[in-house]
Amino acid sequence: MEKLKVLHVDFAGCEGCNVSIIRAYPKLMDSIELDISYLRDGPPKYDEYDVALITGGACMNEPRVLEELKEIREKAKVVVAFGSCASLGGILRFARGGQEPRPDHRNFQPINSVIPVDYSIPGCPPTPQMLQSFFKFFMAGNESRLRLFKVTAGLKKLSGFDLIDDVVLTGLCIGCGACELSCPTGAIRLVEKRPTLIQERCIRCGTCYIRCPRASQLICLGGEKP
Amino acid sequence: MGEVTLDKVCRIAGEAKLILYEEDGVVQDALFIATAPVRGFEKMVVGKNPLFAVEAVMRICGLCHASHGIAASEAIEHAIGIAPPRNGRLMREALGLINRAQSHALLFLMVAGDLIKEEKRNDVLFKLMDFHAKISDYLLKLGGAATHPPNLTIGGMLSVPKWSVFNNLKARFKDLAASWEAAEELLIDEDIQTEIADELREAKRPFKYLASGFFYGDRYNIEWDKVSSVPYYEFRKEEAARESTTLVSFYSGEKVETGPRARMITYREFRDESLYGLHLARIEDTRLAIQRLGEILDEIRMEEPFRAGDITFRPGKGVGVYEAPRGTLIHYVELGEEGRVLKSRIVVPTMFNIPVMEEMAKGLSVKAAEAVMRLYDPCIPCTTHVVRLR
């Protein structure tokens, strides 16, 4: 079987997601050919790719970034937003500009605000295993397993606040603790078997929402998030 | 004079452009222009709770996450007048050293393309990935995640791994050290190196160094008032420099090199001042970091506290200095009413190193000059998120 051609592009990311991708690569080598700036010598090798992995958020004040994103959309059959900045905005939702030497860089958006995205994998950063299983299901054409990533690609924000609103306050929470375990900043603590949000720690990465068995069921079955 | 422009320098952390001016194949001058958008973390944390500030600055960089977390925590602790207990301090040192080894491993992977012959590159890559996976697991167990460790916080450790985790990590330590040795052996093997490595070995370039400590960092070894920063386009007047989104820094108004070579020369008997020495110093730095990590695991006393009690945020000013993988990292913070962040300033090692990198490229061949940029391990995500000092 021919290897999938995968391009990785980073925009204003912190490199954490890139490290996750490169860590996932040894186990994926047999099935995909990854074109990542960490390993190559020049510009991207091919004109067309099967999958483009995008990390980092789009700086709306930098026209170059928006143009490049549109080019990638044309080059790649499938676009995957990898990590919270690319898929939901994450920490970049807090950016407010005003900083030298470029005070005009004020507004960062998730990738799906600029181009259509096929799958989103939130996490800060998502683990290498997430990417490995994504490709496993993707190559097997297992759409039901990819449904959560597909639905998330249509969302522009998710955070601990949404988890509390949609799952805890509606009485759907079963107290499993998946949110507490998955939170990358320790912003969720279980008190009396129900999650409590430590607001000042939440960075809006959406990991808890995706990991919550109830919340993920909600968005997958109901289609759209209210 | 010829001009060589690389629009996107490969195998570095982040987006940057490199312009080399050469004559007969010898580089006369270099411009290193970072082009990543500015996310503005120093503005982002203003008005926020210090706990958010620590979580946020860790996300400046996915390669030196723990370093930013440590420096920011140190600065805030300095401002409110507390210090972590013995265990907390040791654990913090351990997280920082794991981070150092992680970051160096990734750099070795990126410079392998320059220094190591093509047929041997994959060997090196697999050995380094194996080591990286093992060391990342240590950060996962001790810090709570393999990137951006959430256990690192103001006053010490947010949650403490069970004693069985420590025992498990101690038992696996030999395996970790062996994995590093296997990679190290290939990295220093001169038989499999390229001509670029030979050229760098010949280029002796002693410079002024800046280091504040060996394993940790010390705010009393740095004078905050002597650090000055200017936007890159004011430092280099060339038209092309306008695109740059970075600042560059000087210590006492002078260009200083910071990083593993500065640390090794200041605090250890390391005297190789060639550009290849930078690579050797980084290898040595990694080896010692792993060794020290082993010691720390033995020194933790489970019955003692890991976090300072009675943490109250209040107005104050503080400086945190930490020896990040790439050199001296400085965080300055001012807390205002209710202990919220009033002002934040961050000076990262790459800001000191960019002028040095450009200096070092002079007199080398074009290929070697490009390799030197990589050898200094410029971290663009860090560099483009810092503000001008007034």
C-alpha cells in the first residue's frame, strides 16, 4: 500500500504540538510519509498532499498567514487542526495585542475561522497516541470512530465553562473524573464527586469537554452544540 | 557581493528567514529574521491572577515549557516573599533538567542533518527518539504531563506523585542513562560526521558569556538593570529587517552568548571555544543533567512537604532567573492590588543569542553558516512573545 503523504505546517504555535507529532512518528513510519520542517532540508517536497496537519492559531492581522492557509487548503485533500490553538483557539483566545515589536498582532482565531477543516484534535498538546489512533482509524475509513473529531472541526470554542454549563449544571455528570485527569493545567478538581472549575487556571483548550463521556456523546449525537 | 536568502529556515523551532551576504563563498554578514506572529504573553497576563500567569507563560514555548514555568514562579515568589520548601525546590530542579534534556535531544535531531552523514542519520534519529520518549515519560510521571507540566506552580508542587512512582522511576533510571549513552556515542563519533562539522571544529570563536548558574539559575548573579532590549529592526537597519517580529537583548550594552557553552565554560572546566564546541558542550550539558536528575530522585524525602503553605498574593515586584536549555531566562513581574499581575517582562536566551549568531556566521561557508544558526538552537516561539524594556 502506498504511504499517505502528510504535510505539517505550524503557525504561531509553541512547538509543543510539533513535538507530539514527531514523537508519534516512529510508530507511523510504515503507513505515512511525514513532511515536517524538523526533518527536511528545503521547502515542502510535494505539490499535493493527502493530509495536512496544522498546528498553532491564525493571526488575523498577518495577511501572509491567511494566504498560506488558503494555499494549504488547496494542496491537501484533508485538513486536520492539531492541538487546541488550531482547533479551538486555546490560550491564543487570551491574546490582546499591544506588544512590541508588533502591537498590531491582536487577534488570533482557530484555523476553521479561515478555511474549512475536516477534523479537529484538541489538547494542549494532544498526546502522540491521539495522533497514532487518528491515523489508524483514518486509514481504516472508520468514520464512527472519527465522528468526535469531525464534529469538533465545526466548533470554534470550548472550555471548562462549557463543561460546567452543559454537563454539571444540567445534571448529566456521572462523576467519573475524566475531566480532572485530562485537564492540562489542573483547573478542574472533583469536589463531592462533581467537577469544580478553578477559573483562573482554565486556558480554554477544551480537552475536558472532549474527554467527558457525556459531553462528547452530546455533541456527537445531537450534532451541534447549543 | 552575493546574497543567499532562505525564506524558511528548516530544522529550527519556529518560523524564520535567513539572509547571508557572501563573497567567493565566504559569508560576510548575516541577518536572522524571525517572522512568527507576536502572541503577546506579557500583555495577556496583565490583570490576571498569578496562577493563570504561570499556566500561560508555560505555553509560550512547547520546548522550554518547564523553564518558563519555573522562572515565572520564581519571580512571583520573589514578589510575594515566599520560597518553596526543600522538596519543592528539588522537584522543580528535576522538572527543569528533564526539560533541558528533552529540548537538547530535539536539537540534536535537528542538527543531525548538518553534522552527520546521510546514511547514519536515521540511526541517530531512532536513538534520539527513544531517549526523548523515555525522558518525556519522567516528566509525565513527575510533572503531570510530557509538555507544559501542570504540577509546577507557585510555592512548589501542585500535586505529588506517590512514593511508588518515585521507586518505579528510580528502577528505570539505568535504562534511561543507557538510552542516552547509546545516542551520545553516535553524536560524538567523528567518523560519521560531515565536512561541515570539520569546518566548525576549525572555527575558534571565543566570546563574552552570560550564565547565572549550572543546574538551576540564580537571580543574584544577574543584574536586571543591566539588561536592555531593542526591536530587531532598530538593531539592524537593513530594509529586510523590518519584517522581523523579535527583540534582541544585550547585557551591559554588550553582545553576550548564553546557553550550554556559556554554562560549561563559566562553571565547569570546559575550554573548547570552537563552534563545534557548542555541540560538545550541549552533549555534556545533557549528560550532567541526567546524572543530576538521578541524584535528585534519591534526595526526595517523602515525609516532608512539597509546597509552601500560606500563599497570599499581594502587591510586590520580583525577578526570576532560570537556566533554560538555551541559556539564561529572566522573568520580571509586578503584582498590583489584590495581587493581580500589573506588569510582566520576559527576556529569553535567544534574544541574547541572535546578535551572537550573526557575528559567528562571518567567515564561514554558506552551508556552515546555516548550520551555526541551528547550533545556537534559536527558539522563535519564545523570542517573538516579549516586550520592549523601558
